Amino acid sequence: MFDDDIAAISTPPGEGGIAIVRLSGPEVIFKTASIFKPYNKDKDLAMQPGYTMQLGWLLDSAGGIIDEVLISIMKAPHSYTGEDVIEINCHGGALPARRCLQAVLGQGIRLAEPGEFTRRAFLNGRIDVNQAEAVIEIIRAKSDKALELAVKQLHGHNSRQIMNLEEQLLAVIAQVQASIDFPDEVGDLDDEEFIRQLQGIQDHIDAILLAAERAEVYRQGFNIAIIGKPNVGKSSLLNALLKKNRAIVTDIPGTTRDVIEEYLTIDGIPVKLVDTAGIRFTEDTVEKLGVKRSEEVLDSADLVIWMLDFASGITEEDMNIFHKVAEKERIVLVNKEDLEANI
């Protein structure tokens, strides 16, 4: 379908054992062969079968050695994109990968756009829309459960469910059309059976949507904001949940001037915990900015842990916060219960 060749560095930037430059297109094998010097001179890269690897040197435009590389060959249509694919495995690090990429771009291969390898896989019929989305979800998975769901989606679990649903709908439509076009041959529709079939389809749709909602929780996770007036114990709660001293804890109100974000996994669900600056009226410019950010975090939170001070009782500051959290899903947590009560 495509008549041009693309290339990009497929591994994250930074130092590591190996970096990979991926190429895809009709001419990538021959173009790579022109700048590759194999250890075994009798094995021309362009003549090798698919699913083989060759060790050798990648050369620059002047014939100088860039790096010792291991090249993987995957021939169409048996590759990720459905096209001829080359993967150049060079030594990890920004410079070797960048030099290797520059070398292949010098052969008339263009730099791939973001997501273009997956787009080609979709347009070449190697994967469907659900599987294309699954590739992104696998890369972004923040928990074991999210990864498990994404892999199932990549293997066609969602696609098979939708195809099965489509078959059920087509069967019902065919019954209706047949009863209209050939009433003498097929007779009238059985109303009860027809309603039962429609209800079964509706139940199937509801189950798919419910599973999608649950999967979204595992993929996206929860944003939980710890909210309260200054010195109510928000940072202590964050440290306790994380089981480490992440936030500074003092007896001085207003110690936390900015939001602190940390991540953990609860029952397979990725959770972002946000410790916020105490919400109160203040003339301090820096603290004002912290309070504003706290209110922004509160607005975007899926769940709010609203902390109250058992010792100080309900104050005007608490009532102001109450009006902000009234419409949010929340847990009210009363702290400092070991101190003299005033609540």
C-alpha cells in the first residue's frame, strides 16, 4: 500500500545495553544492505530469508564504521506492519542510535511520524482498531492488571466480542426481513422469541460496556486528592500510605507549599495520590499559589480524602472546604483523635 520507507528509534532515550532503530517499507532491506558489512561476507543481507539475524558493522556515507550491530530481518507480510521490516540493534545510548538513524535516513528513508508503524499495520490489515489501541495501552500500562487487559485486547478478545454481537444483530435483521418478504414461507415472527433475542443482545452490549468501564479504571487509574486546612496531617497520611517519608512533616502550618504527587497500586488499580497545600486564606504570595493549585487538583480528582482536625473542631476554614468538596466523591477522615476533643 505504501511506496516509501520509514525509520525511527524505537527504544526510549538514555543509556542502556541495546538501542533499536526500526525500518519499514518496500526497499528497507536493500537500502540497509548497502550500508551494512556482515561478518560473514558470503551472506548478503538482501538475500537472507525472513526471521533471521545478521551480525556486522553499520557504515556511514564515507564507509566508516558507526557501530557493531545485529540486524533482524522480517519480510512482508509476516511482520508487524505487514511490510518488509528491519530492526537494527546497536549499542544503547543516544549517540549510537542517532548515528545509525542518520545513516539509514541518508539512504532515502524518511523519519517516521509518531505512531506511523502502528498506522501502517492497521492500514495493511495486520491489526484492527481495537488491536491498534491495545498496542498503546500495553506501552502505557501502569499495573499488572492493566497490562493483562491490554494483551487480551491485542489478541483480539474485544474484536471477537464485537464480531459476535454483529452476527447476532444480522441474524435478527434477517429474520425480520424474511418475515416481511416471504411471509408465506417463514410465517410471522414469534414475538416472545424475538423479544428474548433482542434482550439477549442488549444484555451482551451492557456486559461489553461494563467491562470497558472497569478496564478504563485499570488503564487510567484513580486520582486521589488529600485535602484539608493547614497542619491537619495531610502529609503524614501521604507518608503512611506510601510507607516512606515523601513529604516534610512539621508542626508549622503551611509547610506544604505545592502539590506532591506519588503513585502506588491498590488491588491492581494504579492510583495517583496528591498531597496538597492546606486550603486557607493567606496573604503569603507563595502559599497563595499553592492553595490555588490545591483547588485545581481538587476539581480534577476522582476521589477526595477530606481531613479534619479532631482537636481543633470544625472551623471556618473547614466549612469553606466543605463547600468545595460537597459535589465530589469523598472520604471524610478525622485525624488527631488522640488529642483533646473539640469536635
